[in-house]
Amino acid sequence: MQLLGRRVVIAIAFAFAVAGCAADAASTTLTAPTAARSTPTLEPSRTPNATATPSPTPEPTSGTATIDEQVVVDADGETLSGGVGTTVWTAISFDASEATFFVSVTSSSDDACTIRWTFAPSAAESVNAEINVDRGTSLGDTRRVKIGGGEGSLKVDSGCPSWSLHLAGTARAATPAPTPKPTPRATLRPAPRATPHPTPRPAPRATPRPTPRPTPRPRPRPKPAPQCHPSYKGACLRVGIGDYDCAGGSGNGPNYTGRVEVVGPDEFDLDRDGDGIGCE
């Protein structure tokens, strides 16, 4: 009985011993991988290079600019430009009586715009124009006007971001210089040759001419007596020399007569009232 109790105690002790070894082995198995692990190193985060942000382009601001410098416009022309706002040139002069104004305007892609220009010459009436431009487009306009020459002022009111105005004077026709006449060259004439004098011939003897007989002049024929119209008495109204009208009347002739007696057909219509007396 005692022997059985010892065996039980030994078995229990052995069991505890085995359990302890198993526990140690398990502890060794679990801690080995932990010891083999390395602590990860944290790399510093990379910061991307900073990109410079471009500064925004300032939009054109409206305002009034006055330019007092004199601008002389000839046939080659002058070009003025600007943006939004009012610009005044106080002294623009042309050397011709006519001028050409060419305006080129560009609007923004978002809004339509309008530009107005006025030229006030000193020797003529003011000239003005207005151009309306749709958004995102460009437009040109040409005007040829009489300005009378001299000097004037130009004002441009623009709601468009970009415009240009080309001015050109109409060239006057140049007077052609007279073509010089060629100087005539002296023509050398040959010296006249001496003409030999002919040997004088003996003068012929004069033959007496017969005395001409006088030619009798024709006798003038007597003029025929004028033939008077038989329808009129008291004056001779010639036949065949044209119409007769009363002297001092409104007739146009070509022949005129005074009071006559009408005894036949009144060919010349002198007796208007038919009483037999013409040109009463």
C-alpha cells in the first residue's frame, strides 16, 4: 500500500516535471522569433519641390489719359493703340485735306465690347464712329473723311481690352516738274560755193508791138420796170421778193408798206377787217 502511494507521488511529480519542460520549450519557441525581429526605421518623408505660382496679369483699368505731344500724320500714316478707358490726343495734324481712319478692335473671350472715336478738326466738322464687337472676335473698320487739313483733337472711348487706330493722310498729287526743252544744236551750214558769172549775151533788139485797138464797152441794158402786185393800189408791192407786212406793226417782213387799197385777193393779209383798206 505504501509502495502504491509512492508510485502515485512519483507519477505526479513526473507529470509536473514534464509539464514544466513543455512550458519552458513553449516559452523558448515563442520568444525566439521576437528576439529575431528588428525594429523598423522610419524614413523621413519627402517634401515635393515648391512650384512658383505666377502672379496674375493685372486687367486693364478704365480711366482718362491725355496726350499733349503733337502727332504729325502724312501719307505714310501713324498708328495709335490702347485698351479699356478714354484716351485724348490734343494735337494731331494732317498735311492733306482728306484722311483715312482704320480701326482694329479685339474683344475678350467672355464679353462683347464697344469702342467710339471722335476727331474734331479745326477747319471742318467733327467726324465720329462707333464699333460694336461680339465676344471673342476681332473687327476692323475703315473711314475716309474730309478734314480740311490743319490740326485737331482725337478722343477714343474704349470698352475693349485691345484696339489700334491707323491714321493716314491722302497724298496730294505732285505737280510734275516741267520737262526741260532740249537746247538746239548749232547746225553748221556749208559755205556757199561761188557761182560763176555767165557770159553776157547780146541784148536782143526790141520788136515794136502793134498798138492795141480799144475794146468798146458794152452798153448797160435798161433795168426792167418792177412788176407791182395787181391786188394793191396806192403803193407798188413788188411781186417775187417775199412777204409784206404793215410798217410799224408786229409783222416780221421782210418787206413793209404803208396804207394801200386792196382791189383783189389780199395775198399779204394786209386788210384784216375786210373794208378794202390795208395797213390803216
